[in-house]
Amino acid sequence: MLELKNITKVIGDKLILRNFSLTLARGESVAVIGPNGAGKSTFFKLAVGLMQPTSGEIHLNQAQIKKKSLLLQKKIGYLGHESFLYNALTPRENLVFYGKLYKVKNIEEKVANLLKEVGLHYFKDIPIRSFSRGMMQRLAIARVLLADPEYLFLDEPHTGLDQEAVSLLNRLIEERQREGIGILLISHDFEQVVSVCERVLVLNKGRIIEERQIDSEEGLMPFKNWYEAVVSGK
Amino acid sequence: MKTLLADALTIAGKDLRNEWKSKQTIGMMIIFSSLVILIFSFAFDPTNNTVKAIIPGLIWVITIFAGLLGLNRSFIAENENDSLTGLKVAPIDPSSIFLGKVLTNLVLVTTVQIISIPMLFLLFDYRFHGQIIWFLLIVLIATIGFIVIGTFLAALAANAKNSEMLLPVLLLPLLSPLMIAAVQATRIVLEQEGIADAISWLQLMVGYDLLFFAACFFLFEFLMEGS
């Protein structure tokens, strides 16, 4: 279980996150939504170790994580706004490179399987500079899944994807969730939030203002209405 | 330590593979150094014996300025698709990123030296009579010092708006002691004055290398956190 307890982050004189707490169990999928500038991406960066919190604690399986934990970084797969891939290299070379850094066993076999899974097998030896946004995102997803993380942190993963790629991503998320991987999703795409996640947190001005379970049969409009009411404070 | 070295080699391997495919940086470095040698060979009369005195200085002018082109690129290239963040979130020691970049830059600059130094001797009609082992040792030690501090400052400057301009401004003053020692030691070896005179300069360079390597190696983690 991954627990973030009373995380506060101050940058300069700006309070970005205020006493942010979150628990993510394995096999659970949670969405963090909120308006632009609410602190969602900062929270992700704190959780994956890209930033240090001003105060608060991070616990992984009941053990407190100290500054720059390689264990935490190995167990979290982080998909950011960018792909973190190298344009001059082929999909296979990119994945083998990251596989070596994550100490993945049977890299070549795993890379071949993942490339098939994300539908890039036929492009495996072409430098990715010619890839479309959707193809890059598919490869970025393969990069994240390569190290078999226990938790997946996905920051707006559906942005710029076509319908086929969205379905593929959702299928991969659901499969990994069934295998016991905890999913944390930041998204402005409520349709995907409702279809993928079980629980939602609304973050506004650096603090969680509402939390609830998602009923996928409830439909999109009631969910949107609920969000607007929560954010506007009505 | 073994893991750190393995990660550094993985990063250096990736950078060199990238470079092998694009040949962008090494191509520019070789063209630049060749042009400098060519211009100097026309500017000075190679038959004039006093011209030989500028050869030690020229070796290091070429190394530093061609090297700056490569150093500038080493971290800016990681901004493409924000791949530096990919390295930062990977379960590796940040120092292995530094070590990997040092290895890459060392290979690139050494390649340029292997091409440009013989070309310099050729165009200046200089016959090498010194002790080749000592000459290579001096070149290697001074190049390592230059690359270590240059790689660290390249990482520091990479996030700045005018990083291409910032890097030389930060680097050249810090390199002065190393370059004075390198030019003097190279001159002594090339003029066959006896290696004993070059030893003190060599010691200064080794001390400089060790001091800056230790400082950059341990400070790099904080540099990565701040960027």
C-alpha cells in the first residue's frame, strides 16, 4: 500500500499543496481531478521523487520512504506529459535502454512482447522521430509497463490519443489493475475517469475538497454536474 | 559501486549510439577543430621556428573550444521529450548520469584529439621527437579534468535560457589553472626539456582532477534535484 500523509509543498512563497493525504492500495484505481493549477502534477512529482515535500511523509508497505528512494522509484511507473523517449533511437532501443536502467530480466523477450501488446511490433526498428503523438504515447506506455511496477502514475495519459489508442490504453490499465497494480490517474477527460477509475479525489487550490466512489453506471452527465458543483462550492 | 558503473555505461552507450546515428555533435567538433588548424596554419608561417612555440597552446585551444560544442549538447539533448526526467525517475543513482555523460564527452573529445592533433603537427610541419607516453598521459589527464568540470557546468547551464553562452563564461575561469598546467607540461614534453620539469605540472593536474571529480560527483545529485 502506498500512503502519502499530510504532504505540504511550498515553492517560493506559494503554497502548492496543503496537508495532502492519499492512500492507494494495490489493485485500486484512483483518479485525481481538478482545475488547472490545482497542484495535481506537483503531487505526482512529489510521489515519484522528482521533488521533495516541504513536510509530510510517504509510506510504502508501512515503511517510511526517505529522500530519493530507489525502491520507490522501481515500484512506481510514471507516465508524464512527455514521453521521456529518445527520437534518434528505435522503439526497441529505447525500451532496452530503460530496461537496463530498471534492471529488467529477459529484456529482449519482454520488449518484444510489450511492443506487440501496444501494437508497435512492425515499427520496432524505425527511429521514433517519425512517430505520431499516438504512437509515441503507446511506446511511452510500454516504457512504463516494462519494469512491472506495483503502482502506475498516469498524468493525462489519454491526451492526443485516437479512439483505438484510448481503448488500448484503457484495456492495458484494466488488465494491470486486475493483476494487482495500483493505478493513480490525473485527467481532465471525465469519460475516461468514469470508465477506468473506482474512486475520485477533487483537488483545488492545493487541497482535497471532495472524495467519492465512482459508479460507472451513473453516466457522464451526473458526474460532470457533481464535479462542477464541488469546484464552484455550491 | 558496480551498479553505478553499469548504469553509467548504459547511459554512455545510449548517448554514443544516439551520436553514432546522428553524427551531429562529433561532426561539428571535427569541422570546427579542422578549420581552426587550417586558419592558424595560414596565419602563421610554419617554416618559422618560433611558430613551434604556439603548438602546445593550440592543442588546448582546439580541445577546449571543440569540446565546448559537445558539452553544450550533452544535457540540452536530454530536454528532447523531457528524457532527463525519465532518467531522474529511474531507480539509478543521479551520480551515474554524471558519470555516463563524462564518459560520453570523454570519448567525443578524445576522438576529436586523435584526428586534430596529428593534423596540427602535419600542417605546422612539426616533427614529434618527445616522449609519446608522457605526451599522451598529459593530454589524457588534462582532458579528463576539462570534461569533468565541463560536464558538471553543462548540467548547471542546461536549464538557463542562454546556456550556450553561459557555459563558456562559467567554465573558462575555472579551467585556467588546469590549462596553464596543461600547456606548460605539453610544452616541456614537446621541447624535450626533461620530464622532471613537467612532473610538478602533472601533479597539479592530477590534484585538480581529483578535487573537481569528487566535488562534481557528490554535488551532481543536488543539481538534478534543483533542475
